[in-house]
Amino acid sequence: MNISTILASQASRSIPITSNIPLQPPPTPKRTRQVSLEENVYKLHAVIVHLGDVFSGHFITYRRAPNGRQWFFTSDSCVRRASLEEVLAASPYMIFYERLRAHSLEGNRPPCSSGKAA
């Protein structure tokens, strides 16, 4: 089996995309309470798709709008609206999720956007 055969077989596999993922954080000795799955839900933010083969091709991106309700397809100079169904049907090269509810294992911390050094 040569490298071209291996790369081609890996490139043909599809990764399932879901719009939300609940994740349980790994155990740590500092954790004083059990963290619920509701506190660790990640929402689909962007999907990168590669069109072509393992030796050449083109990347496109599906990205959620800042308002969180609309999706966009982007490819070089082309930008258009896309449906969530189109995004979920894509064959992703890379998937990005964002955490919906931020919390600290040590307790609540003030946001870091104040512009002052800590």
C-alpha cells in the first residue's frame, strides 16, 4: 500500500457534524463540585470543507453570523447565505465549536476585557 492509497482512503471518510455537543470536563484534583453537562455545551461555530483530492483542491467555509441565527458560505470572493441543513450535510475538513456557557472551576472570575493588566 502506498501513501497515495492511504491518503485517499482517509480523505473519503466523513465526520458527522452536530449543532451542539455536551462535554464533561476531565477530572481534576482542584474541582470541588461535579460539573453538569448543561454547563459544558458547545455550539457549532464554523466548518471548513476541502473540495478536491489530497493533492489539490479548494477550501470553503461555513460560518455562523455574529447574531447566531444565520449561516454564511464563503469561498474567495463569494459570500452567500446558507441553511443549517446545508452546513450539517457538508463533508468537513475541520469543525469549530464555541462554548455556550463559560465558567471557572475555581469560581466566578471577572471578564478579561477591561483592558487593565492583571
